[in-house]
Amino acid sequence: FEKYYPTYLKLVNKYSTELVDEFINCFDYDPSNLTKFEDLYEGQFETGQDFAFYYVNEVCEESMYRSISEKIPSWVASAIDYADIWENKLSKDYVEIDCYGEHTYGHIFKKGVN
């Protein structure tokens, strides 16, 4: 852990002790994963469903799906089940880390870096 302690301190100062500790716990208690923290971190969202909404409307908008999403009528888009997208699709590639201190819940991380 000594080797990664400076990285740990930098992340704690930028995010929170609780989030960084929960990240280490979530990623096999391997402190070497601290070097991947910011590459894996997607941001903080209220719920996985909120992350799914962001993913569909922002990430997919910037990708090859843009032309498809532009063709979807708004009444169809409003019926999208974002909870289902999180539970059955995105949660396979992402993990939600909840904290119970000042930085609460909904921190989304990729499960791996490509």
C-alpha cells in the first residue's frame, strides 16, 4: 500500500476518504487499482437509472447511435425504461458505489478499462 499512498491521498483530497476506501473494497482490495480510479469514474448520479438516462442521452448521442436517436420520436423516447437499461445492460459493465457520508450515493465506475 505504501507505493500507492500518494495516489490514495490525492484521490481522498479530490473526492472523499469514504469513496476511495469503498472503491478499493469494490475492486478486490487491490491498491494498485487506485491508479485507474479516475479512468474508471463516470460521475455521481442519484441512481443507476439516472446514469442510464445520462448514458442513453449523452454518451449514445456522441456515438454512432446519434443518427438513430435523432430519428426516435419524443413520445417513444419518453417511454424508455431507464431502470431496465441499468439493471439488465449497463450494470454488467458498470458498478454503483454508495457512500453514506457527505458524498452520499450514486458514484458510477466502469468495471474495467479498455
